[in-house]
Amino acid sequence: KRNTVFEDLAVFDPVSSTIAGSTPEDEPEQIGVARASHTLFNVLGLQPVIGRTFTAEEEERQVRCVVISHALWQRRFGGAPSVIGRAILLNGVPSQIIGVMPQAFSLTGTDAQAWEPLTLFPDWQQRRLQRGTDSWRVVGRLKPGIRIETAQAAAIRGHNGRHHDH
């Protein structure tokens, strides 16, 4: 609400998930997943190489959809374009693959190979009301003409302020 320096902001939280295919031959595998706001890909200025990313409406409706990494696409799906629309199991729950990110894409400080709406946390209603926890990571795109030092100073003022909304 008080943002004056960022064009857009996104949040994400890295978690570990088990991925499995829809057939018994697909061996389960532990992978990093980032549950993220729908704004993440736009803030980072990236588009998928095939498919799309999830929308604000899908986030709001808690739609079980997932965007996967290029490496995961190659390793588990042989780089087949037909992966779009395919169902996979994430922690035993079906999710539909809707997009594949470019090969060079990664989130610094995470091992995420898939991204899904942040609203898919089982305890989402409680999580969304929590303030001051250190689990969420935030990225932002600066407004034109704003220097990083100005944004850092604004973030520090906001973080130390009594009425700051995270």
C-alpha cells in the first residue's frame, strides 16, 4: 500500500516436494518447489519457452497448476512439447503442467525446479494473515528512474516503521 519505489513486487516461499508421474513407471523424486505470487515471472521479466504462467485468478481460486524448469522438462519428460496439460503428482496431489521456463532461469538461493501458486499451502488462510515471519522471500522491479539505494532506504524505513504492512 505504501510502495513508492517498485513497479511491481512478488513473493515466494521455497519448499521441498515429491514429484511423481501418473504412471507407476515414473519414479518419485524430491525436488525444490517455490510457491509464488502470480506476479513473480512478470517482475523477473521472464516468459516460459512453452505454455504460460499462472494467473491472478488461478492463484485466487487455488487452482492446482505448475510451471516447471527447463531441466525438469528435459529430465522427466524428454523435452516433449506435449508436457503442457499433463498431470503430475506433487506430494501426492495432481497438478497440471501449464508452462516450462527458459533454461537459464533460476531463483537465487533456491533449488526450485517447479513453481506453483502460493495459495496452495494447506494452511494458506492462516499463513496469509501472519506478519513478521521470515519464510517469505520478496523480489521487486524498480520503477523507472529509481536507484537501488533509494529502494533499500525505503525498505529499511518500512521494515522499522510501526505501521508497515509486509
